Amino acid sequence: MTSVTFDQPRADALVHEIGQAIIADANYAERDWSGIALVIEVAQRKRMYGYIYLADGQWEAETPDDFDVIERARDLADVMAEGGNRWIRCLVQISRPGPKIDIKFDYDDHAEWLVSPGNYSEMAETLRP
């Protein structure tokens, strides 16, 4: 078992803040959704892209209007970097009921979560929580 070398309670609190900021955003709060997938990049570029999955099974491309989500994600990357590795992008998946949040981190700049005009439909299913 490896020991955590960064402030785990602070990281956990930031994960909670990120999740809360996403689901409280006007683009999601009043919608009947079953899931949200959001990719947040915090390296040289700072950007978000993602999807909302509606209760009827349909999806739409959607991101929060509030850039506080990116700021909290950058704070999380800073805290976790104290352990020696800095991630450059994360995949936040939120599902209902719950809500339940799951976050995966990309440390090596792999393109598996990159959405482009040519793959946005495919990625909607790939990223679905």
C-alpha cells in the first residue's frame, strides 16, 4: 500500500466543491439529468468540454457557465502535485441517483478524452457515467 503524500482532506474537499459547482450551475440545475461528464484541462490550456445526459437517455454537449469549476480543478491539481505528479486533465463523471461523483486523472497527456468535431458523438458515449 502506498502512502498519500499530499493533503488528502484538502483534495477531498476540492473534489466535493467541484461536484457541487457543476451540479449547481444554471446549465444543469433545472434540468432532468441522469449524468454529467466533464473534461477539465488545467495545464497550458484551461478549458472544459462535456455532456449532460438527460433522464430520457438523450445527451447534449454542455459545460458550466461558471469558470470557478476550472479554478477549483486547478487548485486540486496543485494540491495533488505536492505528491510529485501533476495531472493535466481530469474526467469528472456525476450520476444520479445520488449524486455520485467519480474523477479520473490524465498525467501523460493521452488523447482518450479529447473531443473534436469529428468524434463528439462517439465521445458522448465513451464519457457517459
